[in-house]
Amino acid sequence: MQASTQHITRENFSALLSSALRDTNPGTNYGAIRVVLHYWDDDSTHAKEDAETIGDYFKDTHGAEVIPVMWLSETWRAPPPRMSALADDLYNNTTSRSLLVWVYVGHGRLNNRTLYLGNARHAPTSDAVLNSAESSLSEYNSVDILIIFDCCHAAASTNSRTLGNARLEVLSAAGENQRAFGCNSFSYRFIEAMKDIATPQLALKKATSKLSRQTPSFWASGTQEKIISINNTAPARSTALIAVHLVEDIQPEEMIQWVEQVTTASYSHGSIQVKAVEKECSTIVILSVPLSVLLPLLPYVTLIGISWK
């Protein structure tokens, strides 16, 4: 056990911990990430499985909430995108910036430069999705939107429009007159590209070059500088148990509230946990922290142990 008898004020330790969290996870902190998966119930192209692959990535890596939406093929009609309703819920229930990921996996049909998300005449269009997203962004300025079209001809509508808002990004599995590959699906390649980056962050700027090599028909919208970058991670599997000697006399409830504030501002919810608070002349706090932030804290804390998972 590495011991430190150095006392530190809560304010200074807060700054130290916040800096360590930011340094290990550069990017945008999202108070909430919601992923909505869309696919048809009778799709024979493994659309459901591919969509779930994307959902699992966001859930396992970024701690996102995943909502599957199965469109029924009886009438080949789908409800409107409802992007504003989804953004409204995030906006009103999250105090910081949020991210909405809207995903469609399945067939894409091109007719007069209009992309239909499905084979039938009454299938929803990509234009409807993008119009809903842009309307939502104008109303809810703290909700970013990432749209993923994993279907043939996916770039048709996005090629012909200007996505002026820097908080909307679109990833397309194929160009305007290209087919998406079935056996090597874009969903699968997307996850592989994320793994190749070897970081928990979703940085689209880094991912797009890899996707371009892996999936020849890949196309991305927006500016050259991709703007959506997530530093949220699911609670770390490997953790360190540390003790910190704080100058102030702090109650356990107050310490728990302070940890929640730090994690909300600098990391993902649940990543740091208060295990115990002992009060003598000062306050000794036992914390469980992600292993990735341990090194810069070591001069100021006592390392009790590491849990490898």
C-alpha cells in the first residue's frame, strides 16, 4: 500500500480530480446519451442484429440508454421521427449537454433523389428524419444529434443539403448511388473502427478515415472537422481504492453530493463512489475511482488496492 500523509483541501482535490478525468477523456461531456434504434420487423438482412450491435457499443462503452423501435411491416408505415419529442425529454431531464443518436438499419430505396427507409412507397424518408433533427436543434440548443443511416443510397438526401448546425452529424453506410454491403455491414465496420481507435472516446474525426478504408461506400456529412466527440464512458471495470485526507470537516452526505457534482461535470455518472468517510482531526475519505485516473492522484492519496476486471 502506498501511503500519503499529505492533507489537501476539498477545493484543491476537486480541481486535481477534475483535471485527471478531463485529461484521460478529452471531448464533450454529455449528461445523458440516448440511442434510438429503428428497423423493420420482417427485414431479412439481419437489420435487428446490426442495430443491436450499435446499441450495445454505445451502452457498454459510453453508458448510453438504448431504446429499440421496431416498425411494423403490415402497412409499411412508420411513425414520424419524433426527434423533437426525444430531444425535449433529454432537455428537460438533464442539466448539462445531451446527445441523441438516431439509428436506422435496413433497406434503402432511392426514387427521384428521395431516400425511403424501407422498400415500400409509404416508408419514411431520410429527409423527414433530417428535417425533424434540424427543427429540434433550433429549439433545444443543448441536445446534439448524431444520425446513422445503415442502408443503401444513404447519402442521397444529405449530399444535397447543407448541415449548417455544428451539432448535427450524419454517418451514411453508402453514397447516393451505392449499395451498402450486406455481409460486411456498416454497423459491424463502425464498431470495428471504434475499437481500432483504441480509446473509449467516440471521435468521428478519427473514425471516418478508418471507415473510409474499411467500407468503400462510406460517406459522412458536415464539415471536415468532425465535431461530435464523446468522453462519457460506462463505469470503469478496473478500479482503484484510495484514501484522501481532506482538511475540512465534511459530513458523509455532503461528500456524496460533492462526488456527484464532480462526476456530472467531468466524467460519467457512477464512475466514482464514496466507500467510507472517517472523521478525526480532519476527514479521511475512501473512494473507488477508475484506474485510468489514478496516476496523477498518487502524490496526494493513499492507494489501498486495485480491483482488476
